[in-house]
Amino acid sequence: MARTDNDTWDLATSVGATATMVAAGRARATRAGLIDDPFAEPLVQAVGIDFFTRWAAGELDAAEVDIADHPWGMQPMTDLLAARTRLIDTFCADAVAAGIRQVVILASGLDARGYRLSWPAGTTVFEIDQPQVLEFKATTVAALGAEPTANLRTVPIDLRHDWPSALQHPGFDANRPTAWIAEGLLAFLPPEAQDRLLDNITALSAGGSRLVAEIFLNSPEWLEVMHAAAQKWYEHGLDAHIDDLWYFGERHDVSTYLDQHGWRTVRTRSSQVLADNGLPVPPPINGETENYYCTAVRGTD
């Protein structure tokens, strides 16, 4: 079902199901020894989408559920998530090494960095997501006997609402540098909402703040590729529809937009991130501008 401005979801439907799919990819990458996220598979199991549970557990063969030599599929996604997880984990390590002690994970979904990374004493990690998502994750992880490795504070609010005000209630301090994580998020926002999110981040960022964002360019060519991959998954039992969740329309290039608003950015192509990690690089799509990762540092006035 196409997105609407006031739609709702849980971790088994709509945009929420993509968070479960991402966790399934992290679980599979963990089984392959590419990353270490011990919480991914239990979280996927708890959500209960059978197709993703079986992928996470290593029970599905990529040759069976993916289109041969196709740019997208469960295995290409898993490879990308392994590389993406490493990149963002390194971003976090570099941020705290530079003295940052505030981290905000936007639309945190089933991200478990507040439990699995080693944070310096005094670090606060804020997770922003819908209330039911945050409650589900906290309850599931607590049942595993895990404790947060940072001062973990949840901000239960939809990013379409006044999240900057909600973020300040549990102690966020806009006068201190912050590390912001926008992982797998911007492609699911309308163009104007993307600008508004970046403007809010900028307004809340003291000099020296950092940002990492994945820039997914949802062109018609790429969406056609994703649609074809999803059809194969549906044939093998996936019952959560995940290939009609994007907003169309011209949008600002994120790196350029941030450069114009007081940030210094670096962009790294997705293919380069995969290659740097020794992972397969999918074939290019004709006419497609490549997705990239944007890292940025807020300048000091």
C-alpha cells in the first residue's frame, strides 16, 4: 500500500517491516562473521515475519530467493548491511574519540548500538522512534538479560511530529556536540520532510557535531529493480509488502544541502564501501546515479 502523510505501522507492516528486514540482514551477516550483532536475530524472531526469520537463521538459500545476477536481493542487501554497519560503527567510534558524548539515532528501529557497542563513560544515546517500536525492542532485549552499554534514553515520537522538543525532555543539550545517525531513513521521507529533518538537525547541532546518513536515490530505474526482487520474495512466502514505501519528487542532494548550511561533508559511494570491505559490488543500473554515504562535521561559528 502506498504511503500517506498520517499512515501508521508496526514492525511487521509497512516501513516498520523494513526495520525487521534490515535486522534480518544484520543477523545473517553476523552468522557469516562479517559483523557482530547478537541482538539482531532474537529481535527478528520476536517480530515473527517468517521469511525474515528464516533468512536471519540461515534457513533460506540466496540462490533460491534472489534473482541471479540482479543488483538487489536478500544477499546483496546483507552484504550492503555488513558494510554499512561497519561504516556507522566506525563513525560512532571516531565521534566519541573526538570527545562527543551525545548520540542521536533517528528512526532507530531495531538498531542495538546502545547495547552492543562499547561507549565511553558519560555517553548518552538517544533513540527516536514510534512508541511501540521502542517498547518492543526494550522489552525483547531485556528478556535476553542485556543491559545498555551507554546511558540509553528513548524518545517515543514519530519523526513527522515535533521531535526536537521531545528530544530535549530526556536531557538532550543542544549546546554540546552531537553525533547524529540517519541510517536507512531519508528515502522514506517526502522531499520537504527531508529538508525539515536536516534543518532541525542543524539547528540542534553545536559546532563540532557530526552526522552520518545513507543517501538512497529512489529513481524509477532503481525502484523497478527493487520491485522485481520483492516479487521473488513474495513468491517464497514474504507476506509484508515493502516495495511501495517511497515518496517521489525532486529533492535536494543531501551533501550539497548540508554544505550550504554550515556543514563540511564527505560522500562515499556505496560501491566503494562494499569494495573497501571486500564484499561483492552489484552490477550498475543503466542511467542510475549511485547511492552514497554522507558524513559531515558542523563548523564552528
